[in-house]
Amino acid sequence: MPLRLMLLALATSLLAACATPPVIAMWNPATGEFHDCKTAEVSYLVEWHPATDCAAGYKSKGWRIF
């Protein structure tokens, strides 16, 4: 019985991890603009365009993580 519950908890947590892609909110202190960097992904394990790459691009332009 505990093994079944553990497998059910593992499967549920994997499905929950795939539910929403990671999002990083960026803020430009000079203009007050906001931008959400989102990850386009097939699943939680395979990322096409990571949000971290998007955020790094904005950070190099003077934006900050909000």
C-alpha cells in the first residue's frame, strides 16, 4: 500500500510540474515597464526557449528581476 501511494504522489507531482511553464517578471527602472519572460516547452524536462535566456537578455539592457 505505501508503495502505491508513493507512486501516485510521484505521478501527481510530475503532472503538476508540467502544468505551467516558468515565468520571470522583468522590470525596467528607467521607464517603469514590465515584461514576462516565459519558457516555451514541450514538457518540464524539455525546454525550447528558457525564460532564463530571455531574462538574461533584458538584464543586460539594464532591466531588473521583479
